[in-house]
Amino acid sequence: MILQGRIVKRATLLSDKEDQLYFGQIPVCLEQLMLSNRLLISDREWKKINRLLNPVKKVNVLWSRLMAKKMLGDQYRPESIEIVNEVSGAPCLYYEGVRLPRTISISHCGAFTGIFLSRKPVAIDIERKFVSMDKHFTNYCFNDPELAGLKYLDRNMPLNQRITLLWSLKETIVKLFGEGFHYSPKQISAIFEKEDQLSVTLPDSYCEKEFARPLQLTYEWHEPNYLCLGKFIR
């Protein structure tokens, strides 16, 4: 399956009035967060958080839940909102036990977290700039046309930064379908044909997904990370 993706400005991608975006740094005090927000997190969410061994990951998951509930707090009671992960790992929203007609996408990278809420299929990815380029990694993750397409990006951008961006865009596209990289990363191809145009090739199994429709993407550089957003438009 081949999709055409357009690179657009953030304002264009977030044009629906109910689109909400959060991107920021995470507080580091886990104990204080847990004590002050105990009642906003459901028992099922606490079980997920407490199973995590990495304290940074615990803060990431807790903070993303709290921020998502705050973002929806003008429409719903935050303590009745629950974020549950599907079998694929994709998060979904429930309110008083009923699934909400909203899409939520969450990304963590170090001290940063990002949340994208919409009534349309959306995705967010944060990727820290690759410090060094490992030839084995690039050969495993990208095909030759993908690497050749990097010439359409700003030539003043270092190669490792351009490859970081390409990887983050691929992550975003995969998240849009509610999937992970169950295949070789090369089976999902994102080729820049122009500075603002991508040709995206996906495995045939993705044809079963209901939202194979026009795709918008945007990206921003926030040292030392890329923030990438994606949305299917009707």
C-alpha cells in the first residue's frame, strides 16, 4: 500500500478545534507526584506504573497520564478518565468505563514527554538526535531510496540529524496505524520526493486498516530532540 504524505506547518495539522498537544519536560520528583495525585490515577493505571522497574519510566508514564487528564479536564472529570494500553501497546481513553471517541498518542524521550489528542487518528514521536551514525543501524532501518531522499532536506542540517528525523517520521507513521515495528523497518518506507512531500510504502497487511487516507505530517527541532506529529485527514 502506498500513501502520499504532506509535510505541513503545525497550525495546519492542528486545525481541528478539538486537537490538543502537549510537549514539555517531566518533573523528576516521583514520590511527590504520586502522593499529590493519588486519586487521579485508577487502580489499573497504578498497577501498570508499579510494574515498571525503571524510575524514569515510572515518572514518564505517570506524568503522561496526569497531563492527558488535565488536557481533558474541561470536558470530563479527570478522576474518571482512564488510559489503557491495547494489546498492540497503543493507548486508548476511557471515561467511567466507556471508551471515548478520541485518539491519544504518547511519546517519551529522556526528560521530555509529548501527548497528542484528537477525534481523528493521530500520532506523536519524540526522538533524541543520534550522536553518531552506525552503518549497521542505517542499513538495517532504511533502504537506499529513503537515504537518497534526504537530499531534499536542508543541506545545512547534519546527516545524523536528518537521519534522526527520518526515523522519527517512520515511528510516527507506524503509530498512526496503532502498530509497532513488527516487521523489518525497511518494510515501511518513507521517501522524501520533495521537501514537503513523502511517499510512504507499507506492508500489504496494513490495507486492512480502515484509515488508509491522506496523511499530514509535521516536524520541529527542539534541541536536542525532534518532535514529529502525524494525522490522517478525511
